[in-house]
Amino acid sequence: MKKITLSLFALAILMSACVKTPEPTRFSILGDSFSSLEGYVDPDTNDHYLNYAEIGVIGPELMWWSQVADSMGWVMDKNNSFSGSLVCNFSDFEDGSYYASQSFIQRMDQLGNPDVIFVFGATNDIYQNAALGEYVYTDWNEEQLCDFRPALAYLFDYLKHQHPRATLYFLLDLDLCGDDYTIDDTTRLEYIKSVHRIASHYGVSCIDISDIHKDHWHPNAEGQRDIANQVLEALALDFNV
């Protein structure tokens, strides 16, 4: 009996040694200034938003993505956010050629190997009033990729094929430029409708963000918390948390 007990004990130890602890969910971000903080963008040559400290975001723990990671127990893979960048290659504004080279579709191949991808964009496409273009879902040309709709479709198509096992979310601030003279409300709503339509076409979950607190058009510490809470609310439905 003693030998049997010892054998069972040894077997239990062996089996426990073979059980691997599940790897935490890894997520990546493709974004703009709303997600960019000095020292926390990848690659580190990406432009970050310069004035976060001035509006109360004084550390990474206050960024929306850090709060989501802490609540979900997730680990960031890449934060490829570039302040001022557009989804599309639109370049018809001051310093446009520089930002066109740093568009979302120019950086979409630098996200690592995540389980979840957050694309937080359209911010600067709307603010710079980039051309909407047509709904194009295949055989894109360079001219079309300077317009918002074809570029967003191109982005989703690439990510779905490149990361077939990843869960993809598009975060959209519904209130962008809502009180700004640079764009009329009708055009702003066309961007929102376009995101929803293209996301639906590709089966991408769209998280609509609204009523976030801002200073200088950017989410302050309270606004970052607003974003995190709304993202977490959406994730709770998908991940049963």
C-alpha cells in the first residue's frame, strides 16, 4: 500500500509539472495621439502626443490601454500609435506627405503577434477632412488609398488575413469635431456611418466611444478612464468577464 501511495504521489507531481500555466492574452494597438504616450509607443521613433502631462495624464497607468490591461489581466504586445496619423494616405494638408507615410495602412504590418487588436482611429481623418471616397473592397490602387473608405477597407482586409485568429476591434470617438468649425456635422456623421458599414462588411466589432472628457481635443485623465470603461463594457460581453 505504501509503495502504491508513493507511486501515485510521484505521478501527481509529474502530471502537475506537465501542466503549463495559460499564457495571458496579448493585445496590440494601431492608433494615433489618443493612444500615444512618450516611452510607450512601438517603435519608439513614433511621434507621441506631447501635452498629456499638461492635461493630467502623468503616467502610463492613466492611459486607457493600461486600465484595460489591468482589468482584463492582459499583456500589451505592441502599441503602434503615431500622433497625428490618419488611417488613409491623405496628404492634402500642411506636412501631409510626412503623415501620409505614417498612416495606419503604412504601419499595419507592425503589430506583433497579438490575440486582440485594437484599432483606435479616424480621429485625424475626420479632423483633416480627408476625402471619404467610394466603398471599395478589392483591387485597391494608390489613389484610392488616399481616401478614407477604401483605406479602412484595405486595413481591415489586411488585418483579417494577417491575424486570422485575433479578435479585432475598431474604437471610434463619436464626438470628434462635434463642436469644431473645421467640419460640419453632416460630414462627421458620414465618417461614422462609413466606419460602421465597412466594419460590418468585415465582421469587425466597432466600439463606439462617446462623452469622454477632453482638454485641447484630447482625452485627459478622466477621459482616458471614460474610454477604458466603455472598452471594458464591450469586452465583458465578448469575454464573459
